[in-house]
Amino acid sequence: MARTSDLVQRLQVARQDLALTQEIAKLDKFDLLILDDLSYVRKDQAETSALFELISARYERRSIMITANQPFSGWDAIFPDRAMTIAAIDRLVHHATIFEMNVESYRRRAAYAAATSLSDIEDDRDKQQPEKETATAKDNSRPATLSSDIET
């Protein structure tokens, strides 16, 4: 498994080494190629051209699944060439099943739930604990705090 941005870099290096066709052929052993978070790719013309070559090579031969948090109308930010954007989308949506999910991010929801739970736990702990005390070290030369006061 590789991130989409890493795969694009690998394809670009292969193109520079005149080995793009061979690199794409290596990916042909997979019936399904998943490109996760495609909208974060935003690379230069040469890199997106290599990605387009991959899409074109797999068209009507192998499957590609793409996740992106941008609608197709925002893909001009991924493919800087408008004609390449249209051609890539055309190849991807032909024979495709498209799932558009307009829901809240599960990561954001989980982070909010975790923060809320942590806040509730801290509130409960503060209500149950007596006022915090400060202890001093045995040699009285420096203050030390109780271990319950240490925040991680």
C-alpha cells in the first residue's frame, strides 16, 4: 500500500528514467488500484501527467477506486491542464459507480468525541479532588508537584 502522492512521485521518477510503461505494468498485477485522497495530490504538470498515464493505461482494463474530498468540479486543482482534467474524469466515470457522500468527516467526529470525553473526565476529576497541594523535595531546595498535577 502506498499513498497516492507517493505513487505519483514513483511514476514521475519512472518517467524521468524512461521506465513509466514498465512501472505501470507492475501495477497491472492488481485488479483494483485504490487512490486515496486524490485531491491532496496537487502536483506539477509532469507529475499529474504521469498520474493521467496510469489512469489511461488502466481504462477499460483494470479497476481504479478513488477517494477525494473534492467534487469533480474542483479537480482543476489536481490536474493543472483543463483538457487533462476532462480526459481523466471521462475515463474514470465511464463504467463507474460513483458514491457521493455528503457527511461529516468521521475523523473530525471522532476527534470531537474524544475531546468531549476527555473534557468530561477532567471536569469529573476536578469535582472529586480536594484542592491541589504543593509538596517540596526533601532538601527543601526546590518545589515539586504531586504526580496528579502533572499533565501529559
